[in-house]
Amino acid sequence: MRMKKALLTAALLGASLFASAHEYSSGDLHIAHPWSREMPPVAPSAAAYFVVHNQGSEADRLLSVSTPHAGKAEIHEHVHAAGLMKMQQVQSVAVPAAGEVRFEPMGYHVMLFNLKQQAKDGERFPLTLIFEKAGAVEVDVAVQNQPPAH
């Protein structure tokens, strides 16, 4: 009886870990765990993060992003200029061959403006990533209270 309980517990834990880690692929590109931090209901914007792994021998480029969750979605980066950190929009992001690009706090990220409503912890929303070679890749962004552990 104890063995059955232990196996059931292990199976349930394994399933919950699998459910929280979500990944997407298109050709040589692999997008790992898209997420966004839960924001207060009155916050006018939010950000989305993920990692793009390029397992191929040719570089690709993220050209644009879109979501029905927001009126506008843009690719942004944080830059250090004149002793200050500032955020600025970028037109595209190169994804090197056999390399990766991290979209994370204080780096590249997707800014979401004119939100229809702020998503809550545990919810998900769609985000479409448009790549030069891989084309459109739709992912589900998991909303979380805390950043995922790496």
C-alpha cells in the first residue's frame, strides 16, 4: 500500500512539473518557458520573457510579436546609457546559429501595452513570435508571481 501511494505521489509531482514547463519548436528554433510576472490590476503594461534556442546552422531573426491580450506588443531591451538603465524598442533581434537569445528582466523582453486586463498568477495568454526564417510561432505565456528558477 505504501508503495502504491509513493508511486502515485511521484506520478502527480512529475505531471505538475511537466505541466508548468512549456516549450515550443519551429524548425531549428526552440522557445523555452514563455512567462510574464503577475502585475497589479491597474498596471498599464506588462512584459513577457522566454529563451530562444537555435539548434540549426543558420542564424534567424525575431522580427515582431503580437497578442490579442494587448493593444500593442513590441520588442524592447534595457541598455546602460550615461550611467542610467533605460528601456528602448528594437526592430529585431538576431538569434545566432547554434546559439540562444534570452528574453529576461533587464535584457531583451516583449512589452505589452494597452492591456485588455492584467492576467493573474496561473493564467496563460497567447503570444505570436514572427521570425524571418522560421515564420510565426504561437506560444502560451504563463503568468507567475515569481520568475521561474533557472
